[in-house]
Amino acid sequence: MNWVWVLLIIFWTGGFAWAADNVRTALRNRHERKLQLLEAAKEERLAVEAANRPPEPVCGCTHHLAKHDKQGRCHERVEVPTAWDENKKPLRYEADQCNCQQYVGPQPLSQVFAEDLTDLA
Ligand SMILES: [Zn+2]
Ligand SMILES: [Zn+2]
């Protein structure tokens, strides 16, 4: 009758180890899922924050709206190459005004609403 007990014990310990292994794996998976969820929530929060922030009023010429006058011309000083070597690499630069003709970046909200739509004068 002894071998029945041996078989039972082997079966029982083996089954127990298998079950414990499964529980361990399940716990690890759940932990990873939780981490992924936290990560996703963080990304979502960052995206919402970015969407709520007004866009930087920066023109296509890379200069800030403040550098542009009422006509839209950019007054930022830029370095313009005036001499090139045989490899078309600029050798000398000269300070010049940015030749941007019109501000094309996003308008700050305050300015959009402050703009006069009708000329009463
Ligand atoms: Zn510019
Ligand atoms: Zn510009």
C-alpha cells in the first residue's frame, strides 16, 4: 500500500508546485499590466496638458511673434552667409534682417480676440 502514498505525495507536491508557479506568473503579469496602465495614464495626462497649453507663437521663420511688426515683417537679426568656399560651405556671415514677410505661426488667443474687426473711425 506504500506506493499509493508515494504516488499521492509526488502528485500532490508536483501539483502544488505547478499551482504556485501559475500564481506567481499571474501575479507578475498583473504587476506588469498595472505598470503599463500607469504608464498609459501618465502619457495621457501629458498629452492633455500639451493640448491645453496654447501653442508657442513662433513663426515659420523660427522667430517669435514678438519679433514681427504689425505688417507681419520679421525684425529679428539673422546671420546671412556672404562668402562660400568651393564646398558651398559658408565662410563669412553678415548680420541682416530676417526676410520673413508675414507671420504664419499660431496666434495667441488674447490677440485674436483683441483684434479690431470693424473700423469705426
Ligand atoms: Zn524671422
Ligand atoms: Zn516670421
